Amino acid sequence: VQLQASGGGLVRAGGSLRLSCAASESIFSFNVMGWYRQAPGKQRELVAAIPRDGSTNYADSVKGRFTISRDNAKNTVYLQMNSLKPEDTAVYYCNARRVVVTFTYEYWGQGTQVTVSS
């Protein structure tokens, strides 16, 4: 499984970016798709997740500003980020999780840098 993340960049505070995560196989085959981020010196944290049923959940710090969505036909998951803040600066990683019986398989994209200037 390959996950190709793209869409990162440098943006001013208050601006927007849209991240894309293209999977090499059907994203419907995964139980959950998600975006994580890791800032320098910090642990990787969950930003947003979208299970197979299309429901969504978000970290408190991004609620109301970020939107995760999926396009099953394109095997792509998106993260629309609005009202960006300097504290959103991090490397963003796409994640896919598949549960088979009692085993959980996780796959990661290569990461895309998001930098928000003040």
C-alpha cells in the first residue's frame, strides 16, 4: 500500500491549504483514513479521521477550522485547512488503518510540510 501526500506549503496565518492523500488501492478497503501531524520536538498527534462510514472526528485544536473528506472513486482523502495558525505548523502525515480479524495494519504516507507564518 502506498499513500502519496501532497498539498503542503508556506502560508500566512489566516490562510488556507488543502492536503491530498492518494492511495494505491481502494480506500474503502481501510477501516479508517486519517491525518496526523508532528511538530518539531513534539509527538505525532491525530488531526482528523474519517472511518469507512464517512463519519468524522477531529482534534479539539482544529475543530471548526479543518475538514476531512474522502473521494472513494479517486481513492483520495483530503484535509481542508482554513484559518491556519502558526501552531498548525508541522509535518502532516496521511494514515490508513485496516483491521483483519484481530490484526491491525497501519500504513503511512511520506509526510508533507505545512508552515504557517505569523
